[in-house]
Amino acid sequence: MSGWHWVTDCIKKHNVTSTNELIAIHKTLSEKLENVQNLDERISGLENEGKQLLEQLQKAADHITKQRKAQLPAFEQKVNALLAQVGMPNARLKVAVATVALNAFGQDHIEFLFDANKSDQFAPIRKVASGGELSRLMLCIKSLVARSVALPTLIFDEIDTGISGEAARQVGAIMKELANGIQVICITHQPQIAGKADAHYFVYKTEQAGKVTTSVRLLEQEERINKIAQMLGGEKPTAAALENAREMVTN
């Protein structure tokens, strides 16, 4: 077979119309052949690269674990001190760290354990903490986290369950401090907490055409004072309750 006939047959075989296209196909096939011939070398190179990356990842994970564990004693101490401040003097928080497979967050599985009664029987928070305990515990934790991490909004629902007096005042003080840097929304029945707010919203229900609708509206200054006075002294607050409420709101 002559050279020209061979070229013509190749053009037909590869369904092209010119020798330039045929040359391009030849170049592509040559590159593929070279890749196949060097496959073992490429695999070895990728394995070495993967090994190096895994070593770097393990080193970073070890550093993260070390840093986390170094922070635990002070973190537990601060949270437990705040728990006493918000009316839970017998409650204790403990942070358990277990090693797991490497993942996007390191090599640690972190779990918050809780003991509400100084029994030294710690269990996962989700299993033993009541709604009120969980709210106050999260207040303590988030008040510490908020000092170093910018959180947009914190919402606390019925955080005042089971507390009153000085403990409620302390809860209000902590939230007031938090509100200096972030938005804090709190549903509460305690005047000591409500009085710390910069704004009050009244949630109420109405019935129209057999349907119950829940609405929310922003209270004016005198309405705020009256609602807090009702928390202090009942549906028809006394002059003393109104004066006390006014002091709470304005101070």
C-alpha cells in the first residue's frame, strides 16, 4: 500500500476531511498511549501526594485536638460559675472528647454532659436537661461564645422556667450584656428579665369568622410599663407596681 493510500484510508477510518485533522488525532492518541505507559509512575506519584496530604491533615487535626482540650478546664469552670449565677448552683457541665475518624471538623467527637444535682452522674444534655435548664445552660454557653464569635441573633424561649428573684435578675443582666453586641429575642414571664429589654412585643390571639389568629405588635413606652407592672402586681397593678415597672424600663 502506497503512503498516499494509507493516509486516505486513515482519513476515511477516522471520518475526517484533511491531513491536519488526522495529525491532531495522531497527537491525541500518542498522548493517551504515553499516559497508559506511564500509568504506574503516575499512580505512585499520586499515592505519595496523598500520603503527604494525609500527614498534613493529621498534623492539623492533632493541633486542633490539643487546642480544644487546653480550653476545656477554663470553659467548664466559667459555664458552671454562670450556672450558679442563673439559679442552678448544683448543676455541672462536663465536655467529653472522643477520637473519631478524620473529618471536616478534625478528629474529635465532642459531647456536652450535664448533671443537674451534683450527683456525679453525667449524661448527654439532650437526655437529662429540662427545657428551662437547657435554655439557661445555652445562655451561659452562648454568652461565652459571643465574646469571640459574631452571632447574628439569639432566641431564648421560656428561659425563666423555675427561677425568680435574684436568679431572674442575673439572667436578665447576662442577656442585657449580650444584647450590646448582638440581637437577643426572649420570651419571658419574669419582670426582672423583661425590664432589661430595649423593646417589648406583645403576642396575642384574636378570633374572627371562627378562626384564631396570632399577632404581634410593638408596645409603646406606657404600654411597656403597664405590662411589666402587671407581671409584678397582677391584672390591675398598684401605683407602687407601676412605679417599680417604670424604674425597670427607664433604667
